Amino acid sequence: MESSKSILAKIFAEYYLSGAQAGKDKQPIAYVTAFTPVEILRAMDVICMYPESYAVVCSASGKAKEMIHSSGMGSFAQDLCSYSLIDFGTEHYEKLPFGGLPEPDMLIAANNQCSTTFLWFKLLAQKKNIPLFIIDYPIAVEDQTSIREYIARQYESLIDFIKQHTAHNLNAQKLSEQVTYSTKACDLWLKVHELNKRAPIRIDAYKIVDALFPMIAAKGTKRVCDYYEALISEHQHPNDASSIDSVRLLWHGYPMWFLAKKFPGDFDEEFQIVLDDYTLWWNLDYKSGKDDIDKLITAYSNTYLNWPIYKKIDWVGEVVKEYAINGVICHANRSCRRALADIVPLRKELSKCGIPAVIIESDMANPDFYSKEQVNLRIESFRDTLRT
Amino acid sequence: MPTIQHLLEKCKNLISKPDYRRAYLLDIPQKYQGITGYFSNYIPEEIIAAAGLYPLRIIGFWNVSKSPQRSLFNPVCSFVRDVFLAACSDEFSFLRNIVFPNSCDSLKVLRQMWEYEIKKPKAYTLLHPINADDSSVQYFANQLKVFAVEMKKESGVDFTDAELKKTIDKYNQTRGLLRQLYDMRKTNTFLAGADAVALMTAGLILERDEYNTMLRQIINEALRNHHNDKNLKRIMIMGPLTDNYALLDKIERFGAIIVDDDITNGSRYCSRDVETTGDLYENIARRYLFADPSPTLNSSIKTDEKAFRRRIAELDLQGVIYINQKFCEPHVHNYLAKLGILKQSGINVLMLEIEHAGLDTSERDLLRIESFIEIAKRN
């Protein structure tokens, strides 16, 4: 079996090369937001590029500060999402990782994660003078027929929009294939997390964070499934540094991409981050629906950030139980207003169940909002709490 | 008949004095089944009123002295933080219910905290679409029908289409009068811009019949006393909810007149009427989707840009002051989108970032305003 490392390298190269090649071949390129139903786009031969994912790469390669400065947003850097600031910075920054993303032909955003993406893409559409399509997911749908129909109509309009701008038709067989692989990839992605369900852990939580990229960049392909299968088979045995007696911690929310190991603090055998629930947010439900489009409606309207507050609290509570968590570190990520909504309620509810939680204020991509000393101090005192 | 000064004083008090506003609201006519609080320009007051409820826009300032040590994380906008603190201090306990829009993330955070922590009064979310296009009309109309059923349940008052049409007529009258006021202000400086915004904003609190009467009286008075002070610099204000009368008054005291605005509690509220023939819910949906858009709505970039260029060209402006509330993300984006257009049109722009409840303007901001108007005078 090919190693996960080798498959990941190929996925990475293919993603960035496909973008560059598409530019040369005049293949249409769309910038999309994290939870855009790209299965539809890919079934219409549109190359999908994720500015958010690229902002992660820029942050991880230590360029976030300079790029945010290049964005020329000045004092607005306090107000805006750091992914968008990094993206605005690409316009004026010369040393872009991988030479930057190729220029898009169209922009497609969804508000199922936040409203920022739509504001950001709207501004981008104005600047680049290219077409924009916004998919509105008013709420996470289960059986609300009128909202399902509303989203379905928007998907029809999306298909028409792509047709109008590319002259490409939807290939139903390709769509079905995409949905099948997305479904399988989600099952495998859950299994990756489940490697750490019981002590000792099998895979470092930050490695799971690193393994998220294929789920985004190569969604709906067999290669993603191969990657997760390889990853699972390589991590069947406990980590060298893991212990059955470790205090098991859950990281709630976005990782800090600018840190080498994505989380702050020095964790050791005594205290281990078992998983980051952010990576589980990508485990979408592709199984509920009468056909492929209907399945996509369920999957993409039911994103974590689109859920009502009690559903979020219940879900994290389940994760805490299933993964035998002893304490939770909540990341109050100043870039994401939507993700901030659940922090205080979650901490209160966890405390009612005897699970201590600590809140750390920082940012997912902008190191300017990270104070190492303060964060370490807070984690240290949290460790003391957990010891007692 | 009350004097104009008396009416304007009432408007200012309603916005800035919480006790005055509360006393006014506790005295509303018995015919109402309760007060429905709501946020944003996308909640149709017509439907709330038709159900026998009193629509009250959540604006202005509140008493938060009893406020417990609770707060929302930054960067949630300062308006939402103020509302949250006020709600924690029971400032909204007199409301029967409260309606949230499908709007910005700050309001979505507040909606979730309402459900978790505030709980009372009961909250409802109107899931209006964010795409302002024809394909969203039917969906919005359906949501409005669901909303109407909820409001009827809340008040126990059923209403027919004919009764809904009556309230639509009343709100169309308000919009028409306000548009008349806006048109007049372009060439008539009888009413100070700050007073006009206070008058406009108080309408979101005042009883509708009283408000329409008040508007008629002020418009007639202004028409009778037409005045055009050419020494005043013509300024437009832009931004989200701008209910800080003191700040607007200070801007004008430097020798300016606010001739127009693009703010939530301003021209965006009164553009376009609801058609009264055909399916009323569809008509309401159409009006709210296609009125002058808020940045939280996805309207056509090209159409908006064209309309904005035409509008600023007609106004003969000497400057635009963009008053944003700290951490109001949609308006930072809107500012960035409009800045280029304004610059291309040769219009100077001043961006002020303020706290919603910051009644005292900082010395630094006052200096910036003064020099901005000074420069406008030279142009």
C-alpha cells in the first residue's frame, strides 16, 4: 500500500498544479468557500480553489503577518477575519507560497459557516470584476421542506450559473461518483479520529489537523479515500509518547495554523490533546437524501457553524463522552464570530457535567493575536486544575 | 398643536433617554396586544402591526447599571454587546417577543446567546433570504406567511388580507412621507441633518398614526419656511445603525449640513413601497428584497454601484462621513466597496469608528471631523 505521506504529497502537488495548469488550458477556475458543494462544480469540470485553505498555508509558512500588513487594511485588521486579510494581502505580496493561487473566473460562496465569506467574496468580485454566486443556507435543515426546496432551487441556479459562464453541463454520473467518494471519505475521516477513542492514543491530534487538507482540496475523489485508508493502517499502534494514564484533552475550535504543532502549550505523557473537534466539523452527513442533490443539501446545510446552540452543545458533549475526555481547551478565535457564540455556554454546560474547560483567546491564522506567555500561563493553571 | 421644537425634542428623548422611552412605551394604546421588539430592516413591521402587536425597533441606549458581569467576546459589534448587556439587565422584559433577522454574524451570536442565556422575551428568527433576486421572492413570501401565523399566535389576533392591506397602506404612507422629507433636505436646510435623523429614528419607536401626523406637520412647516444656507458644507453620512444624535449634531456644528444618508435608520428604511394589489406576501417580500440594500444582503454589485454613483452625483456633496460601529464587519466591507467609487467621484471620505453607546465623541475624532469639514470648505 502506498504510504499516506506519498499520497498526501501527490494530492498537494495535484491541487496546486491543477490550478496552474487550468490557467494555461483555459479551464474554468472558481474560488470557493470551505463548505461549498464542490461536488456539483467538479461534476461540471470546474477547478475549485480555496482561498481559506491557501490562507492556512500562508499562515503555516510564517507569512501571515507580512501578508496581513500587505493587505493595506490598517486598523480594520482588528475587525476582519484573518483568512480574508491574508487573501487581500496576496494582491500586493510578492513572495507567495507556491506562487499564489491562479486567477479565478468566478466566485462561489456559502453562508453555512459564517457571513464573512460572502462579504469577503463580494468585495473580491467587485475588485476582480468577475461573477459571484452566493448560496444561502438559512438554517441547518432536517425535515423543513420549504427550506430544502429553497436550497434545491439555489443549486439549480448554481448549475445554470456555471453553465452560463463555462458552457459546461452537469455530468450526473460524475456527480454521483463525487458524492459516493465524499460519503466514503467522511466515514474514513471519522475512523481516523476514532483511532484516539481510547487510551493510549494512536495518532497525534496535530497530525489529524494536517490530514484535513485532502478532505478539502481533493473532495469527492478516490485518492482521498486511499489517503485515509493508508493513514489508518499506519496508525494501528499506540504512539511512543502516549500513555494509558494520560489526562485526555479536547481542543475545541480552530487550530492555530501558525504554530508548528497547531496547538499551544507543551503537552506530554501526562496531558495529551486527543483531538480537535474542528476537524470533525468536516465529517458531513452525505447519507440522508433521496438523490445526490438532496444528499448535498443535507450535508452542506448541517455544518457545525450553522447549527443552533443546543445542538452544538449536545454534539460536543457526545464527543467528550465518546472520546473519554477529561478537560476541554476552548479556542476563542477572534477571526470567527460565528464560532465564538458557543464558547461561554459550552464551558458552562461542560462544567455542569464535571468536565473542566478553559478559554484561550487568540486567532486561527494571525500570530499578532497570540501571546505565548499568556496562553501558556492559562494552560499551566488549567493543568493544575485538572491535577486536583 | 405642538411646536416643531417640541416634536424634535420628543424624538431625541425617545432615542437617547431610556426612561423616557420606556415611559412612552408603557403608555401605548390598549388596542395593542403587546410589544414586539425586532432588529434590522428586513423584518416587516406591517405583519407585526396587522397581528395587533406594536413593532418596536431595538435601537437607542439603555440602562445597564444593573448589568451583571457578563459580556460577549470581541469582535462582536458594539451594538450587539450593548443589547446583550441591556437584555441581561432586564431592559427588554416589557416586550412580548423579539424577532431576529437572518443577518450578520454578530446578530447570530446574539440570537444564540438569547436562546441560551436571556431566554425572555421569547425569540423568533425570520429566515429571510440573503440573495436579493427574483428567485428568492417566493421563498421569502412563504417565510412571511409562517411569520404571520407566529405573530397571530402570539397576539391571539387573526387578520385578513384586507386588514393587512390597511397596515401596509399606513407604512407606505410613512415611507412616502420620509422620502418627501429626504427629497426636501437636498435643497432645504430648514431642518438640521441631525434633527432629521432623530426624526427618522424616532419613527422606529413611535406609534404609527402619531408618527405620520408628526411627519406631515414637520414637512409642511419646512415647506412653508424654505431655507437654503449655502455656507454649510454638504455632507452625506453612511454606515449601520447611527442613533447617536450628539455626534451628528457635533458634525453639523463645524459648519456642515447632512443632506442625505445611507444608514440603516435612514434612507434604507424608507425606499420603495409595498404594492397593494395581488399577493400581499409576495409584494412585501419584493419590497424588502429590492429596497435600498443593506450590506448584509447580496444584491447586484453592478446595479448597486450604478445607483450609488447616480445618487452621489445628484447630491453635489463636499464629503462623506462613514460612521461605523466598532467590529461591524458588513460595514467595513461596505466601506471598502464604496471607498473607490467615492474617490473616483472626487469626494473626500472620513471613516469614524465609534462605540455604539459612546455618547461622548473623543477629542481625536472631533479634531478629525473639524479638519475634514475645514478641508471640505476649501474644496
